[in-house]
Amino acid sequence: MRAAAIALILAFATATTTNAYADDREQELAEAKRLESALEYDKALVIVERVIASGGATREQLVELHVLAGKLAAGLDREQIAEDHFARALALAPATTLPDGTSPKITRPFDSARAHTVPLRVSAGVERGIAMINVEGDALKLVAGLVVKIAGAAELREPQGRRIELPDRARATEVIAIDAYGNQVWSQRVVESTAPPPPPPPPGRPIYKSPWLWGSLFVVTAGVGAVGAWQLTKAQNEWNDLNDGTHDYSELLAIEQRGKRWGVAANIGFGLAAATGLVTAWFIVTGRSSSSTTAAVVATGDGLGVAINGRF
């Protein structure tokens, strides 16, 4: 926060000099255009490039300066320099054109620049006291820093950064991307987000409410019941086969006791399976309801029952 306050003080001091060199810039630009009319392109180009390097130009002014510098460089047969200036103008203002009847000496580097120049793409935002810019496309490396205009106060400036911390209770009204000289290359009015932070995610379900747990218990207990029923049926069949009056009573008694034990296991297994199945279904339905999704429940009108019956 102290850094932001210092930046604000420096911005006040800088603002007092803005009007002074803005007038000088206009005078130099007028001189450059006079020299252009006199075909003294080399002197005019020196002045225009000096004006660009002095900084403080708006985006529209910077486009005009680069176009003028490109025309002057093309007139001096410096096609690469001309193309570079034209490319910067087109990156800032893709709709830029040259007047009809412009000399091919000038249109050639201009058309070459248009063929491969990608427009500058920048976005900005202010959230929780931090103003920032996000450079999404800047093939020419035009963006070097940012300026933040503050309501009722001077601007904050960060020549070599992408974010600025605002002073307490300061309200940003505009975020401006600047080049290495301090010229504006992009700007956007902003509204600081006052939305509360998103609520934390709901706590996870405790393990005892997990349908996976109860579903697993359902499978295990149903398996126990199925094994018990199979062993009970097996013992019943064995008892029936041996109950012909020719086998020892103790042998039949052992089969009967084994069958009863498996019958108890089957009843317990199927009983627990029914209970865990209902609990699983309940947690599945309530889980879907709590997550605001739509559940379709299909049920038959008839009940489903499992009965185990054995006679010894």
C-alpha cells in the first residue's frame, strides 16, 4: 500500500509537466510536416521519431505519428523502417488506410505491413484493489506498462509492470496500456468488481453417508445370503437323498444342523442386503437432490421378496 501511495505522489508531480511538453510536441509535429512538404524527409523523420520517444501521445496521436514516420522513411527508401512504423500503426488501428493516389513507394511497405500485422489484443480489470492488464496478443511488444486513472485524483503509473495496487478507497475509472516511451497503446474504462468472493465449496459427504459404502455392503451381504441359500438347498437335497431309513441318524443330524446354520446365514445375509439396499437408494436420491440435479425413479407396483424355506 505504501508503494501505491508513492506512485500517486509521483503521478501528481508528473502531471504538472504534461501540458508543457504537449505544446512542444505539437510545435515539433508542425515543423515535421513543414519539412515533409519541403521534401526534407530525413530531418522530418528525426523530429517525428523524437516526438514518439518523448512519450505522452494518445493512441490516436501515436497512430498518426507512426504513419507519418512510415511515409517519411519510405520516401527515403528505408523500406524496413517504414514497414516497422506502418506495422505499429496497423497493430493499434487495423482500419488505418493511406489516401488514394499515394505513391507506390509508400504503399508497398504499407501493404507488406498489413499482410503480416496482427492487431494488439489487451484486456483489463480491477478487482479487490488491484488494477491489472492482460496482454492476449502483442507480436510487436508494444505494451510495456500501464496507467490507472483514479476518480477525483491523478493517475497511477507503472512503466514496466502489468498491475498496480490502488490506495485505500481509491476508485479506478480507466486502465491504459503504455509503450516503453509512455505513449498510450490501448485503454479501457473499468468498473471495480464489488461482488463478494464465491462461497466455499460445500463440505464433502461423510463416509457413512456415501452410497458407495452402502452399495458395497449390499453386494457383500447379498453374496453372503446367496451362498447361504445355495448351501441350504444343497443340504436339503442331501438330507432328502439320505432319509431313506438306511443311513445312520447321526449322519442325518449333522446334515440337518449344517443346513440350519446355512439357513440362518442366508436369512441374515438377505435381511442385511435388503436394509443396505434401502440405505444405498436413500443416499443416492438425497445426494442427487442436494446437488440440484433431476432424478428419475422407476419402480414397479409389485414388491420383491425373497423367501427361504427348508424342512428337516
